[in-house]
Amino acid sequence: MTKEQERARARRRHEEQQKSAKPPVGDSTRDKQVFGVILAVILIVAAAIVVPKLVGSSDAATPAAASTTPASTATGTPTGGLAAGQKLAAGCTAPPANQTAPKQQKEVPAKATAAGKTFVATVKTTCGDLTFELDGTKAPQTVASFINLAKTGYWAPSPCHRVTTEGIYVLQCGDPTGSGQGGPGYTFGIENAPKDGKYPTGVLAMARTQDPNSNGGQFFITYKETQLPTDGGGYTIFGKVTKGLDIVDKIAANKALPPSPTDGTPVSPISILSVSVTEKKA
């Protein structure tokens, strides 16, 4: 083989190698690849932040398990009268308009005003009178707050904006706006919550969010024995219904408005018109 033939063979071998090799990555291409990686990381981080907000947070005003905890986002009748689908129960009158700007307070009432005492509350409603006995010995802060809100007319008027009829059995009241989000301007912690989560028939207890220190003006009445979660400390029991539980039964019997007949705005509305409290003498 001549030198010319050897050079020609070497040249062909080099050309074949060049065809099978990948082209080198230029600076601009490399920069694009790095930018792509950085962009992908940013998108992943952004998704991790945004998605939980779209799905919903457990720290929202409404507990994550709305069907098993006494709180609600149900709306009432802001203009008064009956909402679509509502009907009056026997012996009830049409509810007044919900409050749009409830009275607000900054200071939590002193629990010393109720400590060691028992009180009787008369709650006038659009369906008749309810009578509560309030236990200032076991729940002095809660009872002091209840007395304060009654005396200042905070609940006049105020709808019972939520009823639950499956799993838990409560009528929830105490938000003058009827939205389930209203409060008196102050909050306080849990008192006298049963460790086993059992709430007997006719119990008065405070509604709250998942924050243990979010008690305010909303409360609920159990019209049947109810088992509630103990997560976060449970719910404060501060008294019992001594008269008018049949009224609560009547409201609950007609269930809630769609979309959930077992948890939401009562089909048969009931609103608090006034609350008066007196100390019970021994």
C-alpha cells in the first residue's frame, strides 16, 4: 500500500468517526440548558407553595372536617325573611335581617364576674323561649363572656346559622352575621372540655376553629348525645338547656338546605331576638 493510499484510508476513517460523534455543546446551548433546569426547579417550588392554598388550609376559619366539628360557613338571610328553600316550622315567625356590623369589643371580660356562680339565661327566639343554666364554676371565662355579650345586646338579633343531623347533632348559633365567621372582637381559650369527646343531650358548648384560643361568641346546643373530636383540646361545655330543647328538635327535624341536608343552614330558620341573664340563687 502506497503512502497516498494510507493517507486516503486514514482520511475516510476520520470522516466516519465525525459522522457518529455528537456535536459539541456551544456556550449558548449550555446556557439554555442551565436556564431550563433553574426554571424547572422554580416551577416545582411554586407548585408546592400554591397548591395547598388552592386545596384549602387546615388553619382556615372553617375546620377541615366541617361535617364533624361545630363550625360553619353557612350563610343566613341578610335581608330578613326566608331564604330560598326555607319554610317556617310550626310556632315560628320569620327571622329578622342578620346584622352586618355586630358590636365589637377589644377586652376579654374578667372571668371573676362569673367564677363560682350559676346563672340562668332566657333566650327569646323566633320559635319561642329557650332557658339555659350557665356553670360559672367549671367555665368561668366562657360564662363571663356569655353574660357580657347578652348585656351588650351582641346577639340581638342573631340567627342560628347551622344545623347538623348526621354523625353529630347540634344547632349552632351566636354569629350575628349568619356567615359562620363573625365574632365579638376578642377570643379566649378552652375550659371544661370532656376528655372522652362525649357531649350529652342538651349541652351548651362553644364553637371554635382549629385554634384552641378562638372561642368567641358562637356556641352550639346538642339535641342528641354527640361524639366530637378531642384534637386541639375539644370544645368548652359551659351549661345546659333546661327548657326549650323541643324547639331545637323541631328545627333539626327539617334538616339543612342543599347542597347538604345533613350540615348547613336550617331549612326552618330560627333567630335569637334577645338574651337576658340573672344569677341563680342557692
